[in-house]
Amino acid sequence: MDALRLDGNAAAGILGEVFASEMTTAVGTCGSCGAVGAVGAVHVYVSAGVVLRCSSCESVLMRIVAAEARLWVDLTGLSSLELRR
């Protein structure tokens, strides 16, 4: 599974489609372990969708699936997400 793992910067393109700000510098808090860090430092797995996992505990933070003109976003693994204005 490590062969599929990238860092959070690999999700910059898809995150740019979802959010109107630079997401790799956004700070997220893991809802599972409470770790706080930049989205650019999380572990990203790319397959049928994009899965962002906590770099401390590997819990799923975010899931994004893109198909044609639609995006599905699941942020339930984050207890908070701080974006810069």
C-alpha cells in the first residue's frame, strides 16, 4: 500500500476544484487522534478517488471522488479545518 501513498501536495489539484483557497497550507485537526498539521503533510492515496489520511494515526480525514461534472467530498474525519483568507 505504501507504493500508492503520496504526500498531501498530490491532492492540490483536486482540492483546488473543491475549495477556493490554497489547501496544502490549510491546517486540519484529526477527529481521531487530535493531531494538528498542514494538509500538505498528510498521506494521500489515489485510486478511484482521493483519500487523505492522518500522518500520525492513518485515520481517514477526507475523501474526494470526481466524476464528469460532479465532485463528492467527505470531511467527516476532520474535527476542524483552518483556511487562510
